[in-house]
Amino acid sequence: MKIVVGLGNVGGAYDGTRHNIGFWVVDSLAKVYSDLPSWDKRYRALWMRCRIQDQPIGVLKPTTYMNRSGEAVLSAMTALRIPARSFLIIYDDFDLPLGTIRYRESGSGGSHNGMRSVVNQLGISIPRLRIGIGPKPAGDDTSQFVLTRFTTEEMDALDQQLPLIQERIFNWITNDHN
């Protein structure tokens, strides 16, 4: 089984913020590909099973808050006995233009605290899909910028990118070397 993890922060105060784009992506997958009516609470996360392209897939939204996301991923990896390469981490990147998609098989957590937590907890690099939420205006505080909500126009642009984002996820799911 492969697991798609969307990084974000729990709670209504964070709904619709740039930092929660990972949650937005996995919510879109769960809405279309799950037969279950709601999320289960397990692995220090919200969890749901889906079926995508005839394969069982797990979707996970850590409830540990962004900076401790790795704890939830490690909990799921340990409980499910699934290797780290079977997880795809989806998260925001303020250095990329809005809606830009960047996939990498490995690497460091960079400046993203959530991804750094995942890499630190697992002790290795794992596949990740960064989604642009920027550009961050020059001089803006990063921690404030990522917690701003998308404008209606920005959400419309992201909605148009969603099929491309999902296609990249589907490609990862069906790729045999993961």
C-alpha cells in the first residue's frame, strides 16, 4: 500500500491557508476516491483508505501540527509496516509560483519545517511533491505569509491545477520502483 500525506495544520483557524495546501490536496483525493463517509483518527493523524487506479491507497493528514508532522508519518509507517519510499509527502513551497508542481524522489527538508520534521523522524529522505503558494512578496514575514488565506482568484487558479496535481500523484502511485 502507498500512503499520500498532506501536510498542514489542524483547526478551523488554518482552513484555506497557504500552509494547508497539502490538506487541500488529500481532501480532494478522499472526496473522490473514498467510499467512507469520514476520516478515522489514528497514527496521530486523520486517516482514510481510498482506491485509486485499482490500488488501495491511504491518505493521511497529521494532527500534530506542521512542525511535528514527522511524528505522525513515523507512527503510520511503524504501525502499517510500510517502507518510507511508500509515502508521498505533499506540502507548500512559497518560493514556487502559485500552482507550480515540483516532484523529487529525495532530498533534505530544506526550509520547510514540516518536511524537515518528516526527514528528521524517519532518518531518510522520502518522495515529496511541493506545490507553489507564492511568490512571497519581498519583505513579507514567511511565517505570516504561509498563514494567509488564498484569494478567490488564487483558489480558482489552484482548482484549475488540481487535475495536474492529481495526475502527478497517480503517476507516483502506479510507478513500480516506489
